[in-house]
Amino acid sequence: MSGSPIPPPDLGTADLRTADRDHVWHPYGPMPGRTDPLVVRSARGVRLTLDDGRELVDGMSSWWAAVHGYRHPALDAAVHADEFSHVMFGGLTHEPAVALATLLVEITPEPLQHVFLADSGSISIEVAVKMCLQYQRARGRPERTRMMTWRGGYHGDTFAAMSVCDPDGGMHALWKGFLPEQVFADVPPPANPTEYDEAYDAHLAQVAAEHAGELAGIVVEPVVQGAGGMRFHDPRHLAALRAIADEHDLVLVFDEIATGFGRTGELFAAHHAGVAPDVLCVGKALTGGYLSMAAALCTPEVAAAVSDERGGGGLAHGPTFMGNPLAARVALASVRELLRRDWRGEVAAIHETLTTGLAPARELPGVRDVRTLGAIGVVQLDHPVDVPAAQAAAEEHGVWLRPFRDLIYTMPPFVTGPGDVARIAGAVLAAAAAG
């Protein structure tokens, strides 16, 4: 097309909403959408400012990523560094990526020594599955092509990731016949501080033994199942999985995309169990919500197998924006900022306020369960949430929440003060009553 460049449209609020409805496809919805999204004009600290001037406290950390809130000076400075924006990672390297990988190795469980930088959490799961398959190929077992997991999980929206999501509550049904069929154990029992379900460990062992000849690895979300249902389970089941993986020479993958970097009260959820996986996937809070980046860390044993000629001679993955310097730089700043602050105290304070503030929900009609862990608060209903009504109730309390299925939950930024956490808890109660 010839001629002068077309300037970007100068959209007023009405035009913006019309253009959004006409052209923009939002996640997990039809085109056009059934409801108009709120228009955000700015964000600072823990508040989103809308086009009509209202401010909402962000109870979601922008899908659990913005743990430092918005417009954090250290992260702003990292994004605006001017050395270079991107160079290909094939055949080239740079200080931000190397420094980030080194720091991740220092703070994750000790056996993890090698870091593959990915575009997003879903892609890190794809990479982890490839590692499992190539590991087994290097061991002379190419027939081991299935993954074991437990029901109730969620690992992302790309195809290998979807295949290990819950086959009923996830997106399996839409893609039946195309997705690989994985091996599913039962949903892990809810965490019970006074009772441990050893029978469930026996169930896990039985499922693995029955399918050991076809399994390449095991992948689970440790301690917290996130978008699959916001369930909490006893960390000791992770130790059982570690023993099972060792017995059958399976690669154990922990998906800490949602739980990593302090959300559960430990830096990584694996620390609750005192066990280490063979592969660890991280994302979301890795960059503090500024840019998309994730990572899959693995042990030297896994790396050696994948790099063996029998395993493929190298990892069969290479994203165009792998190791993007801007994303690596802001990730490095985000992790350093987290470690510099008393993140553990911040998370404990949020947990205390959420636990107290959400307790009255147990008396509301239609509420099945109320649970908290770290900086996570969940109210589960006994029926699907009326999402528009629940969101409207939360907005009236000055809070942004995004309920789904039968869940009204919050995962606020770690820097959220006690008054705002109490406000979030009040909004969750109002949303539960309305929804």
C-alpha cells in the first residue's frame, strides 16, 4: 500500500468501546463479546483508574502477575533501559538473560541448574513436555509418550498444555480426537491440617504402575490447583509423586507458573513439601506483570538426556523472542525487588486479613467453602457464579474481581495494604451474596 502512513485513531471513550466490540477478541469469550469490558486509562500502585474516573483496587494482580502493583519505579526503569530491545537468542547472548538465569538457579530447589527462557507459561509447559519425551527417547524408551497428572488441574491453553488440563472441567472436550490422551489420577483431596489421606498416595502409585510402560513424566501444580478450581492439597502428596517418579524413571514437572515467587507463603510451593522436581515451570510474577516471559528449569540429568543424540541432540524449541532483553531485564528487577522486600511478611499479613475478612462468607446461603492460603482467598459457591452481578457488587465496593465457574477469589498484589485487603475481602463477600 502506497502513500503516507495512516496515523493511529484518536479514540474517545465511545469510539473505543465501539472499536473494541467490533475488532477485539477478549479471552474465553465469543466475538463480539456479550458484555463490554471496563476501560482502564491508567494504573498505579494497586489501583486501576477507569475512563469514568473511578478507581478500583486490583484484587487479581492482573491474573496473578502484578505482585508489585503498577508503575513500580525499579521495574519502570528496567523496561526503559536503552541498550537494545531485542536480539535473536540463537547464536547470541546478553547480560540480562544470563543474569536472570543465574538468579533463578540460585533461588529455586538445588538440583535445577539449567534454564530455558520461554514466551509464556503455556509455552514453558510445552517445553517441559518436550523435555520429558526427549528424556525417555534418550533412555531408549520412545514408546513412553504420555504424561500423568491428576484431575482438576490447569496448565495453559496451548495444545500439550491443554492435554494435561482437567479433561472434564478444562477444554478437553472441544479438542477430543486431536489432543493426545493423557493419564489422569483422581483430584487430590483437600488439604486437612489434622488428617492426611495416605490412601490417595496409594492411588497415585497404582495409576503410575499401571501405565509406567507408556509414561514419560508427571506434571502437577504443587499445593494449589489454580484456574482448574482454586483447590489446595497437602504438600506431602508431592513427596509421594517424587518417590513414584524415581521408581519408574519418570520426569517430575512442577508447574509453578501461578504459585512461584511467594504467592503461597513460600518462595516456591515445592518448598512446602521439601522436594525438588526434575523440571520447574515459572511465569506470571516472574516479570511482575510487565512483559510476557516464563522459564522451564531442569536438572543436569534431564539436560544431558535431551542433549544426547538419542534424545534429539538438543531441545527442539526456539521461540523468536526467546530471552528478550527487555523482558529479561524487567524479570531480573522484579525478582530482585521481591527478594529485597519482606515478601514473606507481606504475604502473611494479606493471609491474616483475608482469613478474618472472608470468614463471614461461611454464613452466606449458597456458599460451599471458604479457604485461604498465602495471598490467596477463595469463596466457593454451590452453584455457578452470576458473574455480571458479582462483578457489579465488587465494583460498588471499589474492587476489581473476576469470578469464574463457582468461584469468587482474590490474589492481590503483595504490596496491598491492610485497609485495601480488607476492602477486597468485603468486595468478595458482596460478590458472593450477589453472585
